[in-house]
Amino acid sequence: MGEDWGAAVRLGVDIGGSGVKAAPVDLLRGTFAAERFRISTPDPSTPQAVADVVAKLVEHFEWTGPIGTTFPAVVQNGAARTAANVDEGWVDCDVAALFTQSTGCDFTVVNDADAAGLAELEFGAAREQPGVVLLLTLGTGIGSALLVDGVLVPNTELGHLDVRGKSAETRASDRVREDKDLGWEEWAERLSDVLREYERLLWPDLIVLGGGVSKKADKFIPLLDVRTPVVPAELRNEAGIVGAALASARQRHFHVS
């Protein structure tokens, strides 16, 4: 069935701490060509356990061609160098080779926030935006994608940057907002502290805020105290799957096993 989708469709997979999701993506429109399918992330989320889930997703769509997948880690040449919200056994695992072995398909692997950045660059809030664009995914942590004149600078991992004695994500992630029961004004103040530090280092021309909380952008973006224009991401929770599919199709910055 994978071959029947046509050249403009590519399967994208998004691996998260709670769920592994997949959908065929129409690369001309940036939309799903079929309904997304989700399986809960196994616990423990060991490499083989997750590979087995990915194989089930591929089988669900009867896919036989190349595939793109996100992974919540620094990714170099298809291998994970860190492990965020997944089992530590992923460190230095060749993710592309593992998934190819489990499915028989060629895989392109990209950092999850970088995938969202690619999707927003092609189809969303960063489209045709010159200069420096910083996309942040606000969720369990803070993921980052840095785009310079339409080119991704991969693996920036700015959520781990120190901001006045705390990492950015322990200061201002959406999980922190929920866990501490922060009001929008108090959280916006914390998020502003983080964004101003990013401004000082990068001087972005635009900041795009994604993650599930972007659906409530009107509650907090007007409260931010920063000099850079800030807009919500447009693809929201579809961005990872769309960006992974894009990375697979282009293979411009990423190694395919």
C-alpha cells in the first residue's frame, strides 16, 4: 500500500514519551493523507520495544517505502546521542539502522523539535520568513529548532540552556506551568525570562511557539515582554509527523541508513 500513495506522499512517525504516532503525509499540502494511528509508548521504552511499536505502525499502513521519524534526542547520522523521556539505552543507538532492521524500510531520523521546525518552515508560521527564526516546542520540556534563511541548524537543544541558575525547561516549560499551577501572567513572566536569554544569544527575527499550549496562545503571547515578534505555531501536534516526512523526502541535512 505504501507504493500506492504516490511520490508526493511519505510516511512520518513521531516518537514521544507517551505515544508513538504515524500518518502518511501529503508533502504538497502538509496534511495527512490518512487518519493518524497511535500506539502508547512502551514502558520501559527500550530500543527494541519501541522498534516493535514502529513496526506495528508501518504494518498498519502497509507501508513499504522510505520513512521519516522524529526522536526526542540529539540525532547525528541516524544515531541518538542523548535520551529525553525515553530509556537511557538509546544513547549512541543507531536508530535508523534499528528501525530499518525491524521494518525493512529505509529510515531518516530527526530531532523532534527540528522536525516541527521543518514543518513550520514549509507549511506554517515560518514560511517565507527570512533571517533567523527560533521555534520552541513547549511541553514536558522545551525543544528548539533554529532556522537561518530557511536552513535548519540541527540539535540546538536550547531547553537545557541555563537561565539564572535553572535550565530553561525547568523554569518555563508547559509542564512547569501545570505542576506549579501557575497563572498565565506568572508563567508568561518566566517564559519571557527564557526568551530574553535566547534573544541575547541569537537575535532572532521571529519566535514561533509550538506544543499543545500553543492552542491557548491568546492567553499568554500578549503578556510576553520581549522585543522579537512572537507567533503561535500553525501545525501544532501534527508538526512532528509532517516534519519527519519532509526530512525523509528531502534527505538534505539528514543521513538515511
